[in-house]
Amino acid sequence: MRKWIKVLVVSNLVATPSAMASEKPQNSPGGSGNLTLDTYLDQVRGGNKAAQAAAELSEAGGLKAKERSILLSPNLFLNYSVSRDNKPTSNPTMMGASTDVDSMSYGISQLTPFGLTGKLGMTTNHIVIDGASPQFLPLPDYYETRPQLELSQSLWKNGFGRETRAQLDLLEGQALLAKHSEKLKEKFMMAEAEGTYWRLALAREALSAQRDSYNRAIKMREWSAGRVKLSLADRADFLQSDAAVKGRELELQIATDEEQSASRQLNSLRGVASEKVSESLNKLTTDTIEKMPDPNRSGPREDVLAARQAEVVAKSAARLAREKYAPQVDLYMTYAGNGRDATFGRSSTDAMAIKNPSRVYGVKVNVPLGVTAVMDQQRGVEMDARASELTRERKEFEEEREWAGLKDSLGDARKRLDLVTNMEAVQKEKYEYEKGRQAKGRSTLFQVLIFEQDYAQAQLNRIRMKADYMRIVAQMKTFGGN
């Protein structure tokens, strides 16, 4: 019997569906009345700082994944500067004594996922040259207006946006990896909380069973002591019944310690510094388990989703590493209009009409010469990417096998629970029948004690099987089903 108590101490239980919680939820932990499963889980979410942190970090990861769209969004730029240049010139009479420039540039720039960088803007300068000769500089106070389009297209390094897309995938993958990892952590925390709830419920059931067994042993000892006083039985019968009481007392103490340990853990998970749980808990009956639907699967678990994002991150990092030392070949072009006049309006009109255009075309080439080192680096990043793919494939395989194994285990656990339930009924009937025979002098006290112990073990065995069943349910619930 003691080994069953020890099993109950270390059993990792989990919760049944929240539909079992039929009472009205309570909002404050540690009160009196009935504590339902839903209420307790709400208390854990509200009082457990680790669970709150995991939920916050998971949501934060989903929000940070939107950084991808930010990097591809247009950017508005605006620059304004004032320059006052009073340094002496080589010919102040002709070139003037000072130059004042008020300059403003504004426009829109955008990065595209196919490697094209564009910038469309307008630059306006108001230039005043003081003291210049009219013959040398007939227009000392004028406006310059310059609308300009700049384009740059990468052809090799970051060819058609490979590096840009890899950087975007890396940022998004890192954020989603954190999201799935923290979501899985939160799910395991809540599964632990549900398991703790049912651990305490079953510990109380085991304590009640042990208390009943202890009381039965007390009655048999009293009955045996009375027979010894009347010289109807040998003292050995009394000693035997007294030893049974001592054994039940020890088992009762073990069950009491387990109930206290489960109470402490339940309070700790909901942020309550107390050793006692004053509320009553829902009972986990065999009939309730029989009516419980099998957990289903809503899709890949978060550890698989995290492994997929880890693969994305690794492959994106590999692409970035490949692009880092690739030869650079960029085409670029600048096309601008130019207007200059004493009035701002005329300067702007001439510039927008593209009366005096300026054009710049070119190509940029930069080729690393350390070919051997670059090739080794390329092989290294390819191996990193392949390793991440293998890790993801293994994680998906393990999840499929784990789910299939849990489904089989759940069916087997239900069969075992049915068997031990029937066994308990048989052991109870056997014990009560033998106790009746012993009262009529047709059986021995030793036989009754053995049958009573068999019955007590059957009770604890049924509780252990319920714990096994709920442990499997807990693991299946981490796959996202009901």
C-alpha cells in the first residue's frame, strides 16, 4: 500500500476540460466555498507573475513580427539648414563678402523587396551673395529649385532583393520564434496549474480513503481487545490488529503530508503565500472521466512552430552571410530638373517643367579577392541551413509519434481504469463478506486484515489510475485540443 501512496506523491496530474467546473467562479484566491477549475486557472493567470510574463512576451512577439511591413513602408524625409559664410574671398569686390544659404530638402524614399531603392524629393535653396559686382554676378539673390528622382538596383550582391528579403525574414522569424516559445511556456504553466488542481483533489480523496482504512483498523483492534479480555481470542490477534493500526497510521501521515504539499503548490501557483486551501474542489469521479471526450488536436504544437521559425531564422542568416561577401554590382540613376530665378515661383515652375534637366547614370562594382575563404564561408552557412532543416524535420516527426502514442496510451489508461474500478468493487464485497464470516466465528482476524488491506490498496490503485489518465490528458491538451 505504501508504494501506491508514494506514486500519488509524485504523480503529475492534469486537468479535465473546464466544462467540469459548474460552479460560479470566484475572483479572490484563498476564500471559502467551492473552487472550480476555471476560477483557479483565472487566479493563476492573474496572480502568477511568470504566467503573466509569458503571456506578455508571446503577445509582444506577435506585435514585433510586424516590423517587416515597417521596413518596406515609404519614409518621409525633411532636411532644413541655414548657412552663413563670411570667410574672405580672393576678390571680395567681384565675388562678394559673404554668402547666405537657406536650404530645404523633402520627399519620400522607399525600399522594395526586389532590390530597388527609390528616392523622390525636392531641394530648394535661397542664396544671397552680399557685395558681389553686378558685372560678375548679375543675380546675387536667387532661388534654386531641384526636383530629383534617384534609383539604385542591385544585380549581384542583394541581387533583386535577396539580402533585403533575408533581413526581413530574419526579423519576422526571430519575433515569431519568441512568440511560439513563450506561448508554449504559458501553455505548460497552465497545464501544471490544472495538474496541481487535480493533484490536490485526488490527494484529498486518497487522504479520505486512508482515514477510512485507519478507522477500520481501529475498530478491529478494539474488537480484538474485547475478545482477548473475555479470553475468546489469543493475545496474538490483538498484537496483529495493533500492528495493522500502526501501519495505517503511517500511511495516513504520508497521505496527510501529500495533501499539505499539494495545497502549498496550488497556492504558490496562484500567488498566495499560505499552506492551507480552505476551498473545496470539484471531485474527479470515474463516471466523469468516462463521459469525458478524448482531447483532439488543433494543429502543430508551439514547439514545432518554433522549430519552423528557427529554420527560417537560420536560413535567413545563411542567406545574409552569403550575400555579405558576394560581388557588388549596382546600377544607379539620378534624373533631376533645375530652376534658378530671383523669385521662388518662377524657379519652381522652371524646375518642374524640366527645362534644364541633369542626368547621372552609372554602375558600382566591388569584388572580394579572397576567393578561397569566401567559398569556405559559403559551405559553412549552407551546412547551418541544412542543420536547421533537419532539426525541424525531426521535431515534426517526434510530434507525430508522440501524438499517436498518447492516443494509444489514453485508450489503454481508460481500460485500466475500468478494470481497477471493478476490482475495487470486488475487493470491497470480499472484505465485507469476510468480515461477516469472522463475526460468526467462521474466519480469522488475520484473514480479515488481509482482505481489508486488499480493499484499501484497490482504492488507492483506482486513484493512481485516475492520476495516470489525467497525466495523459494533460500531455494531449498541450497539442491545442479541448
